[in-house]
Amino acid sequence: MTKKMLFIFNPHSGKGQIKNHLLDILDKFAKAEYDITVRPTQERLDAYNYIKNNGDKFDRIVVSGGDGTLNEAVKGLMEFDADKRPCLGYIPTGTTNDFASTLELPKSIAKSSDIAINGVPFKCDIGKFNSTTFNYVAAFGAFTDVPYDTPQETKNILGHTAYVLEGMKRLSSLPSYHVKIKYDNGEFEGDIFLCMILNATSVAGLHKTKQLKNVDLNDGLFEMLVFKRPTNLIEFQNILINLMRGENSGDEYWFVKSSYFEFECDENIKWTLDGEYGGNPKHTVINVMPSAMTFIIDKTHNMLKE
């Protein structure tokens, strides 16, 4: 029986490599007996708006792009009741593809498109940030605006190196924020320079820390990493070393799990959601929505073995 699929892709994501694979992808989907609607994104939020208005008409949605495009797709699907959200396949073609690494999707477009139709469903927690949603990271502070402040042309030429170079420019002027943070089992007030709320095994290209390796994508909890402001490059290096060693807390940072986070700040905080600008509220509430989205992943994903 023919099924309906929406294939929506960002033609500018990464180095625009998806354009060279379109015929093969569509042929593959057609052979799987899908009646395919194809939508190249036209502008920012186009994926979100199109899926919000049409997503419940399809049996499966496949999206191709980077973390930002995937964020839009999930945000659009979250507009529907849970029983009306189709499964979501993902072909990563962005610069960093953090969430693709978390879902253990291959970099090969051919292989990831195979998984999009032949993989298995996997329910994943989604974060609610005030009135919007995010997939894997909500963050503020040092370097968090690098992904959306780095020009797309630079990303296309240099790839992930573009983020590194842009971040290095800012080491000498790290910001600091005085915040009050509440979470399930406690609260904190103090000065920090970076905070990340995570549901990922890879973020900002990092995937080897003990904390991220132990993340469970559908346990109803997100992880929070909070960093105090380093006074020099040596302290900054020590933070990275301790993270790689898997130390959960120390003088420089600490790590907690919670289903709820609340932030109060005297000034507006510029947030990043899945690598895109997320607004600048003074007051933010983040809640975990358990098993809210169903992604299509490979049958060999490590999360399925646990």
C-alpha cells in the first residue's frame, strides 16, 4: 500500500551537498512505495511553518539539513497531539550535526537515507523552553552564539573549523552572568560564564566525556552543565581536562540531572537552542517532555541495546 511522505531539505545546509544526491534519495523513497512530496526550504522557519500546516497529512516525514533545520521540523511536529505526529527520519547535512551523532546516524547521505526508511522508531525526550521547544541543547554564555553568528558562507568553506576560529576570537572577553537557577533537587545563585541544558551524547563536536556518554535520551531528565568564569587560559584548559576525565563537579563547574530548570537573571540572557538564536528573556523555564518525539534510527543504535 502506498504511504505518504514529506521530504523537506535545506539546500544551503553544510556545503549544499544534498543537491548531488536528490535523484538517488527520491528513487530510494519511491522504491519503498512512498508517494513523496518534496519541499526545499525557502527561508528561515520555512520547515517549521510547512510542517506545522501540513505535517499531519503524512505517514512519515524525512528532513535533511543541519541541527537548526531539524529543530524547525521537530518544533512543527510538536504543534500536533502526540497521536498525530508521524515518525521523523533525518539525513544530516549540516556543519556539525551534533544531534545526528547522538542518534548515531552515519555521515554518508546514502546510508542515512536508507535508515530514514528502513530504520526503527525510537521515542526521545524533547525540551520545552518557555513557549517553544528544542531537541538537544539550550545554552547561554560564552561561545553559544558562535553557530548562528558565523556566516553560512564561512561554514560552507571551513566546516566545523569555522566555529573554532570564531570561538577563539572571544577568549579574551568572556561574559559573566549573575543567575538564580532552580532544579528538581536544589538551587544555585552565583556568577557563571556558560550554562548548557542537554539531552545529547555529543554537543559542540564534543562526544568523549563520561557525562555525555551516560546520557539517556528518554529517561525524562535533561543534564545541566554550569561553568564558573575562568580567569585565564590555564583555568579554561583545566575545565576541559576535568570534563574529559568525567568529573561531575569541582571548583570550575558542576553537573546535575533534572526534569525542570528555572533561570532568573538581572539582565536579558541571549539563549541558543540547537545552535539557533532562541531569544533573550530574563526569566526562563525549561521542562522535559518525556518521549515526545519518535525518530527513525538504525537498528544497531547503542541506546536500543540497553
